[in-house]
Amino acid sequence: MKTLYDVQQLLKKFGIYVYVGKRLWDIEVMALELDHLHDAHVVSDKAFISAKLVLNHEHKIEERKEAKKHDLGGI
């Protein structure tokens, strides 16, 4: 699992489609859904860890974008 799309495809296998309207929020909801799947023992530890790493990486990217926007005065 290497991309956010891969994580979306994993969640899709369980009928989970996430679209909140803001990419950062989508990533956070995907992380919560992934936690629930892992707690229910329907996702392997390997898949869980890989997906969480991708989500954490994407979350940091989005946070940097938000901070950059804020530093530029909301442009």
C-alpha cells in the first residue's frame, strides 16, 4: 500500500466510502474507519500498518499545505 488511493480501495472492499469535502478531513475519517476495521479484526496488522503510514504521510502533507496557505495570508 503506497498511496491514498490504495487506502481508499481497501476501505471500499468493506463498503466504506469517505468524502467529507476537505481532503484533510477525509484522511482523518479514513484513519478512524481503518481503526474500527482493525479493532474488529477484519484487516490484517500488515495492511493496517501500511495504510496508517500512508494516511499519516498524507495528513502531514495536507497540514503543510494548510500552514503554507495561512502563512501566505489565505491565498
